[in-house]
Amino acid sequence: MMEALTLARPYARAAFELAQEKGTLNEWSQALAFAAAVASDPRIAALCSDPRVEDAQLVAMHLPAEIGEDALFARFLAEMAAHGRMHLLVEVQALFDALKRESESVLKVRVTSAMALDDAQTEQLKASLKRRYQREIDIAADVDPALLAGIIIDTGEQVIDGSARGRLQRLASALTH
């Protein structure tokens, strides 16, 4: 996994710089999402390593219908295919979206709670996190009844555990040491 990220990083950076230069970050993000979805299919992955399949055929399989074969995105895919890197499209797409969120000052936050958060709670949490991190917040919410109560906030760089399960674990640890 780490090797794939290392190999994918220059492609994601190049795609991001091309899209940013042309002002087409959203279009590239959608096109990369499509190409990554195609690349994640095991049948397509097998074709990517098949020497009988030509680069142009690989590009055509990964290219969204609305994008022409002579478009910049198609040439980007052709470059990846020429270097045998089509299998990295899932990682390239994830890294590209991370760069896009960073440039837009958007922080993706995963919130896990014991019960589903309603819209008012989500908006209140979003406003609080926006004040704390000085960025727009994109919340992905999960429900885990094992937390008992409270929430866990994961920003990717920092985890804030406000769950009852986490508090009980910390109490148990403090009592045993």
C-alpha cells in the first residue's frame, strides 16, 4: 500500500497542477473518480497487466464518455498507461481529492457516534470544528453503538475521543497503572 501511494503521488500532483492551472478541479475530480471506479474492478485490473491489451484500449476503458480522446485528461491517462501505472488510479484519485480539499481549505472529518446525529447536531458540530480549525468542514458520519455515548472525531491528523467507551478505557488504564 505504501509503495502504491509513493508511486501514485507524482501522478496525483501532476493531475492536480494541470487541473488547477486550467481551473477544472471539479471536472478532473469527477473524471478521476470514474477512472478509479473502473480501475478497481478486478476484471479491468487483470486487463491492465495483460500485454495483449494496448495502451489506447486501456485509456478508452478508463475514460468517461463525455471526455474526448484528445482531451488533456485522456493524455494524462495515456501517460499513466505508457508507464504501466493504470493500477494506481484509485490512489491517484484519493491523493488528488486530498490536494483539492486542501487547496479549497476543506477539512474532511470522520465523526463516529453512538447514535445517528440529526441535522442540527451535525451543523453545530460543523460550526464548532470550523472555528477550531479555521477551515470549511466536510463531515462523514458513522454510527457505532459500541461507543455507548458521545462521539469520536477523526480529522486524519488528530483524533478527539469524547465517547463513553473511550473515557471508561482511560479510567481503567489509570486505575491499573
